[in-house]
Amino acid sequence: MAEQALWTRARLGRCGPPLDLLTASFRSHVYAPHAHEEYTVGVCVGGSEVIDYRGGHIRTGPGTIVVLDPGEMHTGGPGNSTDGYAYRALYAEPSLLADGTLCGLPYFREPLLDDPELAAALRLAHTELSACPDPLEAESRLPWLLTALARRHSTARPVSDLIPGASAIAHTVRDRLADELTAPPTLASLATDLGLSRYQLLRAFRTTMGIPPYAWLAQHRVSRARALLAAGLRPAEVAPLVGFADQAHLTRWFRRVLGVTPAAYRNSVQDTR
């Protein structure tokens, strides 16, 4: 296992606040005692790490989630002399975990959590956003997962999931995203305009549409891209016109939605003209 630490900075919405993602793999590295201003949320993906925390020791294993509260001193190092340890971590500003809860900042009595479903979702979001940190995707996925973490495992009480007028809220958000295809507004700003929290907006949208805002917008962009490709434009030209970061971003979503690459689609429809 190589000694490696790769940082990616995502933004929660266009021009929104940053959220740092760490992909780490160590054989022998031992951290000096330190603390973070943010919540540290990690998923072990290999080996075992021993973390000194609150006067005791936490031993991670693949698939476990570790949550360290802000300001808590801790260290970390390999759990044994042979396997090393690997993990994915994100550093979340405290208000992100309080958005869907009551009674102030969430407190995690147990820092080591066994929640396979949430661990898999956090790992997948971390992996995909590290590869392509799309702002709307980051703002749609990470706050939602962090709220789920706080609601399931902290001392905080969840807010009500009943959102009056959810359908109207979702359609308003959908229309704004469609109208501002290439530079969508942040979900935080849309929520403020609607007198909601971001969690309430996400809840209303997902309940009504069945998918989060970034996924809806990506599919809408793919639909727009199809028309431009059919008109003869090349994938590299189409990507920025419909709001994708680059051709690779367009290709990832085009294949996910339609099962073929943009180039293959363009060639097939051009051949039938």
C-alpha cells in the first residue's frame, strides 16, 4: 500500500462554499495530534486504522464510518505492522449537519458507526465528486448525506419531513434550473428565495421528482445535447453549450442516460440523414 494523500476541493453550488475531500492510503504514516474546525467524516476502504480520540482508541475496518466532532483532538496510524490503512474523508462545515435537525449542532456520542448503506453512499459520492467535482452535484449529494448521518446517528432530533407545497416547490426549482442551464443557481440561494432550508428544498424535490436536482438537470442537459448532436455539432462543442464541464462530463452522463457515447449517437443519427 503506497503512501498517498490526494485532496480535492468541491464547491457546494456555483461560487458556493468549499468542502474538501481527502483520498488517503498509508502503510506507516502516523498523524500528529491535531483537531479540525469541521466535522471529519471518513469511510475506511482498506486495512485498519487506530485513532486516539476522547481518551480511548477507535479501530476502523473496511466499511466503517468514523465521525469526529469539531475541535476534538485526535491522532491516527496503522492498526498493525503489515496492512496499512486507506480511507475517504470529507471535512464538513458544522452547519451542514444541522440543516435537517433541531437543538443545535449534532453531537456524536459514538464516533465509530456501522451503517453499510450510508457508508456505501458516502464512498460513492466521494469517489465521483473527487473525479469530477460538479458544484450542483456536490450541493445536491453531500448535504443530503450529511443530514442523513446526523439524523441517524447523532443526539440531534430530526426536523419534520412534511414539506407543505412540495410539488410546487419542486417545479419552481426545476424551472429555474432549466432556465439557467449553463450557470445554475445554488440550492442554498433557491431555498432562501422560497423561505426554506436547503434540506427542505432537497426533500421536496426528491419526493416530487424521484431524483435529486443535479440528476434532473444532467438529464435535461442530455436531452438538449441530443438535439445539438443531431444538428451536426461535435461533442466537444456541445458540452459547454448545455452546461457540462467538458466533453468527459458530457460523455459520462450521456452514456448513463442513453447507453451510448455522444460521438456514437452523433454518428448514428448523422448516418440516417
